[in-house]
Amino acid sequence: MTETTTAAESADDDLVASRGGSLLRGCSGVVMASLLALLVIVAGAQAYLQVRGYPGVGWTRVCGHALAAALAVVFQWIADRHGRWLSAAASICVLTIAAATLWFYWWA
């Protein structure tokens, strides 16, 4: 026997799938915006401390934060504009970039 689905059941399945996808995209979007805010704070602190004559965190770390933020923006753009599996993969990349940035520049 074959099972037939109605248009309403198919729409319900798509709605459930899109809710999960939009939640993941939403979370990765917030994380991406947080990486941008962190970049602004780190760059501002570095510039302020350098003007005051202190070494600060170093421009290498600022460039690392800038690279992480740029990659997160690119992957978030991909997540927002492409299909299900590519969107999920790009969102996971954003979360991974943020975790790596926090690990290497703040905790390790």
C-alpha cells in the first residue's frame, strides 16, 4: 500500500522543518552579531590602549577577531539564502567559528 499525503499535511511538515531551521538560523544570526560586537570592542580597546601608551591585546588578535567575524558574516549570509541542508551546515559553521574564537582568543 502506498500512503498519500494531503497538501495540508505536507504544509505542516514544512512548517515544522522550517521552525527548526529558522531557530538554528536565528541562533547563528545572534552569535554572528555578537562576534561583530566583540570585534568592535576588541578593536576599540586596542586603539584606546595604544593611544594611551599601553600594549593592549595586540593587533594580531584584533585581526583574528576580524577574520572570524568576516567568516561568520559570509556563512550567515549563506544560511539565510540557501536550502535546508546548506542552511543548517552554514549555521553550524557560524557557531563553530564563534566557539573557536572564544576558545583560542579568550580561554586558552
